Amino acid sequence: MIMPTNANARDLSDELRAESVVLREKALVDSGAFEIVASLTMEVGPRSAGSAGDAAAVLWAKEMLSSIGFANVRGEAVTVPHWDRGTLDVRLTTPFSRLLVATSLGGSTGTPEGGIEAPVLRVESLSELRQMTSEEVSGHVVFIDHVMARLKSGGGYSAAARIRVCGHVVAAERGALATVIRSAGTSTHRFAHTGSMLYDLTEARIPAVALSNADADILAHAVQSGEPTSIRLRSSARYLPDAQSSNVIGEIPGQGANADEIVLLGAHLDSWDLGMGAIDDGAGVAAVIAAAKLILNSGNRPSRTIRVVLFANEEFGLSGAKAYALEHSGELNQHVMGLEADSGAGPVWLLASRVAESGLNLVDQIHALLAPLNIERGDNSSTNGADLGPLRVAGMPILEMRQDNTEYFDYHHTIDDTLDKIDPKNLDQLTAAIAVAANVAANADGDFGRLAPVQAPTATCVAD
Amino acid sequence: MIMPTNANARDLSDELRAESVVLREKALVDSGAFEIVASLTMEVGPRSAGSAGDAAAVLWAKEMLSSIGFANVRGEAVTVPHWDRGTLDVRLTTPFSRLLVATSLGGSTGTPEGGIEAPVLRVESLSELRQMTSEEVSGHVVFIDHVMARLKSGGGYSAAARIRVCGHVVAAERGALATVIRSAGTSTHRFAHTGSMLYDLTEARIPAVALSNADADILAHAVQSGEPTSIRLRSSARYLPDAQSSNVIGEIPGQGANADEIVLLGAHLDSWDLGMGAIDDGAGVAAVIAAAKLILNSGNRPSRTIRVVLFANEEFGLSGAKAYALEHSGELNQHVMGLEADSGAGPVWLLASRVAESGLNLVDQIHALLAPLNIERGDNSSTNGADLGPLRVAGMPILEMRQDNTEYFDYHHTIDDTLDKIDPKNLDQLTAAIAVAANVAANADGDFGRLAPVQAPTATCVAD
């Protein structure tokens, strides 16, 4: 074969390209990922940090990675918070009586045993609430009635989740007794959406719950009728002592000069307690395992080490991500690429990255292999992968398989996150894309360079 | 105007046709029905027979009919059964532990306080269960895993509902301890579907519950894994003493020679306890009220009396329908047409009927006025309207606005039956069709004739 004269020195070898195409096409026929997520969701199910399901998931993951034949399968200890939602009862009491479908936000305190009953103050945004005085807010249950936008990018979530994370802080500053938010989700069915919240150190710890969209409609109707509107909350949510969990790891060891370099494929093993954790993040767990399995089974041992990391407790404080960065602080610079699959089970439509200038050509090479999967080329400003945060700020390059999130927030963090929401063909496509990216990253002559460390962002609820 | 020479003597007058077109077009712009169902679902909400919501609904209906200006607004006493579902906890205990989303079927007995835990026997149909011996079934919880078909006609419901009504009878005959069915519904979300069941007099009263489709998948996966599978049920469902409810009635009195003839527009005021009763049957209640209101407000007083009947307790034994037939036994023959709206909020796509041969021409005349609403002409064998049953067997002609039921059984009898499931434009179209049919039936020179009385069918669970 005659090589084109304008061949970039860092173009992939024909062999690597051909191997990657084989992986891609194999995955599209049947990546094996659906079988993995079916096993996880059916046999383990809900697995929130510290729960019995969490421990069962760790066992499941070790067995799964071992049975596939990965090397160095192990759990690395992670201490996790253990919050239990107990029972919750939310009732509109005035101007008419109605039991509302609600869920405690993850980490919320409970109520006194007799519950809290108070008049409702409705606002549509945090900034509206910030403009109110203690006199106006004090003694009320604040209802933050923000409707999350449905977008392919999932971009409506950040504004909605900010209310989830900060609503009770801003309300408590003004003497509110509790907050009730419209779910940070897009489901048009009657499910309330949980997710993490945190207490500000200085403010009172008030209970925070979310209503389903239909139930938020009922509460809004009551308030807008002009009649005095009261609500009663009763919750036995509480913290239990911290618990032990694990990041579960398996590897395909590299060979040769670059064997100590690491291509990290991540997903999180935990889920919220309500659903089965199928799309969040069973799909990601299955896709990274299946992608690595395809490479393992190809018989072509990679140059660099491919490391599958199933993180503990992404959902409620990123305990696993922090523990991993600490445990592996001595080899952070050997992480030449990280990719996390934690965006559900929609099709990948864009390859984004955050790599050094010198690594962009390699991203292009990968994209050329992914284009037949209907994947566009994105920009180089990705911040994807919550579990990759500590590694990213330390300068690790990342790749992102951006998935269609139009329907993701219909299921995410709700009881409705079940296996039937996953289309196996989409999961095969995701797995194909990850397998190609990992294979190229692990075998290319060049790499993605390294980025300068940056300051980790600190989130507060002080201002918008 | 020159009359066409081939005019059928029973063709509608131009005036009646024109008035009907005005009603139709007004309804299409805004029938007022959505506002009515919004009020019922928001301010009253769940209203199962005998509950506080039932009583609130009766008050609401009387006020609504009076405020519109109907005549002879009244409640007619109906004694209703009062069943309370209490709490239910269904857990798969072996081969893995999982809380399942389930609901007691309406009328089910509870369990002993400690619950029932037993191995699971899975069948896919009643006939499969019938072929089994007591030896095979005894001591088990029988899981009837029939998947309801999604059809525009809603036709998958009869087979699914038959399992709901008879499954526990056939299982109890063979010594089963309880039955668990896959919901008689098509929702792909995590909702279990309730609905009435009855006990056979001769067999043991065993608890009967339904699982959501996703949870039935989990149970099926467990059974099909080949591992021994056990389930635990705990339910405090029970009967309370019978309660009082009412059929709520309002009229537009006819005038002239035919004033004592009655055009009955029916819907049922009760709902199941889980959802808000928006599509079942708030939509029907709103459509018949709004249709009659349009006629009332047109200022054209009808020849025949238009009677709106909001039946009590359709869902759990048709108490209201039976009471109405008894209360009005002296005027059954004056019911010249009955139409019940109880098929959700999908668009009407077909006009069906059950009228005397002599009345078919009048149905054609009505259809001509409905054709612009994309309504086809159906056959003359309708048996629509559960509440019309006693009147239909006595010979009353009926009209049926057949609605698209493709999505109806996603919501029907579930917690997800909420206002947001109704598209106001569809409700306007339904209301337009009913207004036209009622206006013609109340004013046409001819009528639908009368049918010979027939024997009421008796349903049993003895055979398929």
C-alpha cells in the first residue's frame, strides 16, 4: 500500500485503525453491554451509598470483572455517608386536602415526629426568593416552582439542580420551615426526582422535598386560587453512621515502554435508592465494562494499561472520586486519558474533549473512526465526568461521548429508572464508541498531551 | 330555498342542522370542558366510592350543575360499597431482595398482619392455570404474567381485565395463597394498575395485587433465572361499612309534545383512589356537562329533555347505574337515547350506535354533522357505556363516541391519571361531538326507535 505523502506523522497506523474498526463493528452487532446492565439492575437493583445494595453491587462488580478475565481486580476502600430517606408524607391541607407524590432530597433532614404544617409561599426562582425578607418568608414552607427545560444537551438540569442544592439554604436564611421544589426533572409522569442537597454550615437544617410535576401543578393551582394554602410534611429521613464501600477496579495491563500509562474508563457503581439505577448509571457501568471486554477479547494486548474504575458514591458527594485521587496521587500524571460514561442510555451524538493542543490531532483520528456512528466532532472544552473532577483539575486529558439527553431527565433519580428504559442498540453504539476511543488511546504512538493543573471550583449558595 | 326533491322525510331541518353546526364550531374553539375537569381534578381529586372524595365530588357536581343553570339539579341516593386499600408492601425475597411497585386490586382482602410469604408459581394465562392441579398450585403465590396489548380500540383490556377479575378465583380453587398479576395496563412507566375484582362465593378469599410492568419484569427475571423464587405480601386492605353517595343529575327541560322524552348524557363521577380521575372519568364528566351547557347557552330550548347523569360508583360494581335504573323504572321507555363518555380524553374517531333499524337514518344525519371532526361511521352493535347497561338491556338506543384508546390504558386506574394527561383540543372535539349528537337527538322529528329488551349477561369465572 502506498502511504499518502501528506500523512501526518501522528496518524494512526493502518493496523490500529483496522483493529478499531473491528471493535466498533463487533460492538454494533452485540456489545454484550445490555446483558451486563440487566444483571446489575435485576440482581442488585438500587444501590445507594452505604446501603445493603451498595455492598451487593461491590460484590457483583468484583465477580463480573473477574469472570470476564480482567487483571488486578480489586476493591479500594471508600468511606461513604449513609443517609436513609425513611418515610415521607406530604399533604396539601388547605384549601383542599390532597396527598402529594413527593420525595425527600438526598441528605435532607426529617421533620419532628408530628410533622411540619405551615402556609405555603410560592416563588419561581432562587433570585425571587433572595429578594424576599425574613419577614415575608419566616414561618412558611417555601415552594420553588421552577419548570426544568427539556433539551438534547440536558442543559436545563443545571438551573434546576441549583435550586435543589441551594433552595433550602436560601429559604432557611430567611426563616423558612421547609422547602418543597418542583422536581429537577422532565418526567410528565407522576414521579418525584431526588438528588443530592447539602446544608450550609451556618443556616438551620430544614427539610427539603421535591414534588412530581403533576403534584407541583396541584400545589401551584391551590396557591394561584388565591385561597390560603397550607401543606404538611412528615419525614423520618436521617443520617446513619458512615459506611464502607469500594471503588471496584479491573485492568487490561499494557505491555512495553508505555505499560505504566493509564487509560481510565469510568462509571459509577452506586445509584440513588428510588429506581433500579439502569440509566444512572448501570448503562455507563455496562458500557465501560463491555468496551474493555471487547478489547480484552480481541487478543491484541494494548501498549498502555486500560483501567476500568467503577466509582463508589458518585451521587451523594463523590466519595469514590476523592478516594481514588488520593489513593492514586502518586500516578496521577500517568493517567493519559480519562473517559466517564454517566449520561444515561441515549445515543452518542458528539465527541468532545479537553486535551492539550498537541493532542487534538489524536482526537481527530478517533473522531474519524466514530463518524460512521453518526457522531459529530465537538469542541475542546468538555468538563464531563463528575468522578473525573479531581483528575481533570490535576491536568488529565478527557474525552467525552456526549449522549442525547432529551429523555434522560425523565428517568434519572426517579423510581422509574428501570431496565426497560434502555434501548440495547443505543447501548451498543455507546459501547462501540468507548471501545474505539480506549483502543486508540491505549495504542497510538502519540497521546493527548497534558494540561496545566487548575483550581477546583468551589460551589456555594451565596449568590446566583 | 328550493328543497331537494329526493329529501328524505326524516332529514334534519336546515335550522337544526345549522344550530348543530354552530354548537360544533363553538365547542372546537373552546368548549369549556377543560376548565370543568381542571376544577374537578384539582379541587376534588380522588373520589372512590364511599370516600371523603366521593362526598366532595357530589357536592362539587351539584354546585357545578346549579351554577351553570341546569334545571332540577339533584342527587339521587345510591348506597355504595366502601373499600379501603390501606397499605401494601410487596417484596421479592428470594433469589434477591427487592421492593416491588404494586397495588391491591379493588376489593381485595388484606393479608394476615405478619403477611404472606410463599414460593412463586408463574403462568402466562388463565387457561394455563386452569390446567394445573391443586398439588401444583397449593401453597404458592400465583404470578399471572400476561402482557396487555396496546391497541387503538383498547381491545387488549378485556383479556387483561378478565385475569384481574378471575385470576384469584381460579388460583384459590387450587389452593393458592395469593395472586400477583402483571398490571392490566400498558404503561411503560412504573405504575401499578388497580381495578375491580370480586370474590367467588365458594372459594377462599385470597389477596390479589398487580405489579407495574417494570416490576413484573423483575419477578419474571427471578423466576426465569431458575432459582427458587419467593415473594412476601403485606396488605391492610379491608371493607368498611357501606356508605351513601349520589347520582347527580341536572336537566335542560324539553318543551312541547316530546318534553317527557329523555336524552341521557352520562359519565361517572367516581374514580379510583390512586390518581386524580382526570381521564377516568373527569374528562367524560366535563364533556357531557360542557356539551349540555353549550346547548343551554344557545338559547334554543330543546323539544326533548336533555338529562346529564353523573353516576356514582361505576368503578366498583356499578351501584349508580343500578340505582338509576331502579329509581327511573317508570320512565325507562322515555329514554330515547343514551350516550356515556367514559373512554378517556383521546380524540373521537368513530360514531357507533345501537339503535332500531328505523333509527339508522338519524344516526347517518348525525354522522354527516360529525364527519368534519374526522369521525368515521361505525356499525350498529355498540355496547358502550357501563353505566348504561341496565337501560340498554331494557331497549334504550345508544350512541357511542369511540375515542382513540392507544394511550388510555397508560393512565387509567393508576396514580398517573392526572390533569396534564388531557389535551384540551381533544376534549373540545369530544364535547363538540356530544353536543351535536345530543342536540339532534333532542330536536329531530324522528327518533332512534326502540330495541327489544335482552337478557343482561351474567359473567362468571367458571370457564374461559
